[in-house]
Amino acid sequence: MKTSATNLSWPVLVLALAVFFPSCVLNLVDYPGLTVPRNAFHETLSLEPGGTVQIENTEGDIEIRGWVRAAVEITAEAEYSPSSRPGFYASAWNLPRPRIQVDRLEDFIKIKSPTIGKGESPAAIHYILNVPKSVNLKDIRNKLGDITIADVFGKIAVDLGEGSLRIENFSGSLDASVDLGGVEADLLDLREEDEIRIVVHRGDITIYLQPDADARLEASAPEGTVDSEFDLGQAMPVNKVSGVIRTGKIPIILSALSGNIAVKKGD
């Protein structure tokens, strides 16, 4: 059976044009809700273990993972939407690369995203970073998007506007603030010099401690509940608790202004 061009759907026509004319830029009518991928920014800089990494982002996800190399590998992918430009490109390689600002000193790397949503600027920047396992993640700031940090030890400071914060396989000090979203953190091998402080304005907090953790816990959930799998000397759940796990060496301060708090035993 023959098929006329008029019977072909809009996506099929776009795909056919992209296949036969890959080098052409097609100025097509904006497709509602469409986002267009682009080529990624990529750079690798040397950084000795114990160095500091800082990120300032406006919108987009951030993923940071520890590896064995004495270097920071930065991959940043921009996401464009029809509202950020008059048309869209059919070929991803025709899109401009994001202008990521990377400044470095001897033991400090600062990463900053470009202005979002003006002219040909992207609608969001998504980061994937590989960093030394021993690292200080200072001022990881993001207004909108999820943040994942895994397989590192040292110090972490996070300021997140809206999104979820997930911390996996981490040992060290943590200072996290989230306006809207949840926090889930694996806190392992806590030392006497470590301090944990998590504040969420609207959302839940869940932390996992080793069964033999040694901590002094202060948790408050004025509009929710605090529950713990560790014996804190009082019945659970409650709105507020102050208790000691073993000898109470490491301070853990949790505050969920509008949400729930759960303290669980991890593996």
C-alpha cells in the first residue's frame, strides 16, 4: 500500500529531514514542551586529594562522584527549550556549547554556569563531575535541580533552592540547606571532628548511620514527626528529640520545618 507524504506524522518528517540533511539548520515552528540536547562542555584539571571544588548553578542537575585520580573531570550539558530561542536545531551538534566559567588556584577549582534563559543561553545546565575521593565540596549551590554526591570523604556544604539532595557513601562533615525538597544521606565512619547539620524548610530528611555510630542527635520537625531506629531514651515518633547514641561524640543537628525526619540504621 502506498503512503503519501500527507499521511506522514510531523515527527517522522522532522526525522527524515535530519537524516538526509544532517548539516542543515532547520528553523521550524516551536514544538510545545520540547527541549533540545546539545554538545557537552568537557574539561579535566589536576587537583590533589584534599583540594576544594565549588559550583554555582542556576538550574539543572549536579552529580559528583569520587574517583582515584588526582584530577577533576567536568562534563556540562546544556538543555535548550523553545522559549530560549526563536526556533530549534534539528542536529544536536549545531547547538552552541555552554560557556562554563572555570577558575582555578593551586588547590581550588571554581565552576560557574552562564546566565540562564537570556537570548541564546540554555534553559538549564546539567553537571557530571568526577573528583578525588578526598575532597572539600565548598558552596555547591543550585537554585533548581537535583544534587547527587557519592563516594567521597571530607567536607560538603550544599545550598539548594528546589530539588532533592542525595548523598551516598560519604564520610565527613556535612552542612546542607534545602528550601523545597528532600534530603537522603548515608553518613559513614563519623569522626570526632565531624559535624552534621541539615536544614530543610519544606521536605523530609532521612539519614542512615552505622549501627555502631557515636552521635549526639538533635532533631526537630515542628509540623511533622521525628522517628529513630536508635534508642534515644524516649518513645517515638515525636516532634522534637535530643538524645545520645553511645557516648555522643559527633553532633548531628536536623531540622525539617515542614516535613518529617527519619534516622535509620544503615549497612
